[in-house]
Amino acid sequence: QVQLVESGGGLVQPGGSLRLSCTASGFTFSVYDMSWYRQAPGKERELVARIISTSGSTNYADSLGGRFTISRDNAKNTVSLHMDNLKPEDTAIYYCKAEWRVTNKNYWGQGTQITVSS
């Protein structure tokens, strides 16, 4: 069955770095666009970063200020999010999402918590 499993979350101090990983199984990873979303308490889920399946091009939320980098490894069925200079406002549950533009089929991971606090 389809699975997206996130890992790498946790507690980090302001200014620190973290790397999230999402490992996929049960579908053809290479044809799916992969994204990271986040949802902070009391807020709507928002797109953080996306990497396109075919071109590998990326786009990011404007609010990030270039602090995050998304990447993928199709051989390992993984997508990663490297986060630098973390701020308290980055505290949220981070979700991995797979989207196939041909059919609009999409899958979500279960989420991983990131807390940025001193």
C-alpha cells in the first residue's frame, strides 16, 4: 500500500538547523511532484516547498527567505527538506505530500512535529 513516512522532526533552538526526510513506497515515486507543507496550531496548512517530478525545479513559500532547501532522490524514493536558521514561527507539524498531475492523485504523510524554542 501507499506510504509516506516523515522523519527528522524534533526540538531545536532558534537559529538551528534540521533536515526532514520523507520515504515513499507503494507508488511510482519518480512521476510524482513532491511537496512539504506545514500546519501551525490554529492556522491553515500551507505549502512550504515543492519539487517537480520531471524537471526537478523547485518553488518555495515567499516567507521562508531562502532558509529552506528541498531535494529528492528518485533512486531512494525520498524527498528531503533542509532547514537553516530556524525561527519560533517555523514551529508546526510538517507533512510530506505526493501529487501526480496527470490524474490529480495525491497522498499525504502522517506529519512530523518541529518545535523551535529556547
